Amino acid sequence: MRNTLLSLLLVGLSLVASVLLLEYGLRVLYFQPWQERNIVGNPDHRMTPAYHDNVNRDGIRAEHEAEAFTDAGFNVLFLGDSFTYGWRVLQGKTLPAQFEKQAHAAGHTSLHAVNFGWVSSSPLLSGRLLRDIGAKYRPDLVVLTVDMTDIFDDRLYRNILERRYGFRLGHYLPAITQLLSLANQSAWQSEWLARLAFGVPGRHFFIVERPLAETLPYFDELMANVDAIHAYCRDELRVPFVLFVLPRHFQFNPREAPDNWERDQYPLDGPYLLEPFRYFAGVAAQKPYPVIALLDDFRQAGQYPLTFRDDPHLNEQGNAFAAGRMLLHLQQRGLLPE
């Protein structure tokens, strides 16, 4: 009996040591920089100048610090994820940067665009960032760009922030928990595991694979977070707010991104591909702020390619096109300075 208990104790200690070693190894070797990539322990995962040479002191992808944006100019804050941030494009070629350039060419010479986007953000996190530092940038207009992954991400980040489901225990082993979550999203896509451990659907792009009747609660949750941003802009910043909905390439031109690394995560056709835009069209008339879907703009672009060949993000031409269409929509609504 004593030998059996000793053996069980050794096995238990070995298991604990292995788990701790795996957790440490993931932090040091895989999730680097851990300070930013620790999404389970730090859901905001904002950028810092310690690891990025293209951000200012606030972790904003801007060439200037907050004090450079004064009341003398017309400052537009762009909230969003990697599409707003400008994944794989140079500093001056991002959507906000090209928006500013095109605005100046159109005569809005006092306009300054501020890029508040960062990779894997969502409306929930964008609202938290806006409340923390938005006022420092003296905004005159706040724009939020919603991407097709935001519906999933908003639910995931809320569960992490509130330590729901497996994140209650996963908080103590964040690297292992995060690895399991990412593996399930990209490879296993187990509905059972996703719902039990993380409280989300098994597939990242579930909103284009199911009828709106099934996904409606997820959209409503996202819109509640968007409404909160609008309320903050109205009551605290006292500036207008606009929501833009950006389509993915498979919704406007399935020929785009033919070697896309995530092409197995969504269909290129099907009956539910445009369900998100049906939802936003339905709520647009109910909101006190503009809800502008860019689906038709991209469908009628007449330009190709607008994305990278091996990645779904907008390339330089795609960012310029999106910026131009957003500029036109804002001009038509009289939201930009003369």
C-alpha cells in the first residue's frame, strides 16, 4: 500500500510539473511577446511601444503623440481590429492613413485620422480603449469598423473578462487555455468543446453558416457593445458616431485571396453567407447613428485584387478603396468639415 501511494504521488507530481513546464514553455517560446499575447490573462492585449516601433506612447499606431491632436483640427478616431490597424501594410497605407490623405485631396485639409485599431480587437475592447484614452485625442468624430469575426470575438472576450466557463480555471493556466482555444478554432472546431470550455460556437465564422434566427443573440450582444460606444461618444465626448460594416472577401468576390490560410474556416457560397448584412440592414433604421454596410461598395468596386493572395486582409489597394468609400459616405451625411 505504501509503495502504491508513493507511486501515485510521484505520478501526480510529474503531471503537475509537466503542466507547469508546458505553461511556462508556451509563454516563453510560443506566445511572444507574452505581455501582449496573453489574451486569457489580459483580454485587452493592447500594443505597447516596448514591442512595436510603429506606435506612440499610448500604443496607438500613430506617428504623433496625443498632444499633437488639438481642437484646431478635425480629428477622426478609427476604432476596429486588424482591418483598421492595417495588417501587413505600411504605416502610411493603412485605412485611416489613406482616409486622411484622400480627405485632404477632397478639401478637408484640417482633418486628421487617428488609428485606434489593433489585431484581434472587437467592439467590446474598442469601447474599453476609447473610454481609457479617447478624450486625449480631441475627437470630432468616432468611426467603428465591424468585421465578420467581431461577433464571435465579442462573446469570447466577455467570457474571459467575466471568467465564465473554462476561463474561471483557465485564468491560472492562460497559455494552455489559449492554445486549446486557438487549436479548436483553427483545427478541431469541436462544437462540444467550444461551448463547454469557452462558451462560444465551434467555428469562428458560424454567422455565415447558420440562419439568422440561430445567431441573432450573438448579433444583439455585439450591437449592445456598439450602442455603448455611441452612448459614450454622445454623452461624454459629445461627438457623432458612425458604424461601418466591412465584408470579407468571400462575401463580395470569392476569387480574392485564393491561397488564403483560413479558407477552410468558411464557405465560399451558401444560403447564409449574407445573413450578417441582413441583420445590419434590419437594425440600421432603428439606431440613432448611421449604420453603413460596405458590401455593395465592394461588390461594385471594379478593382482586383483588394486583398492579399494568401491572407484575407485588405492590401494597399483595398485599404485605399475602403477609405475612399467611407469618405464618400461621411461626406454625403455632412459629417466632415467643409
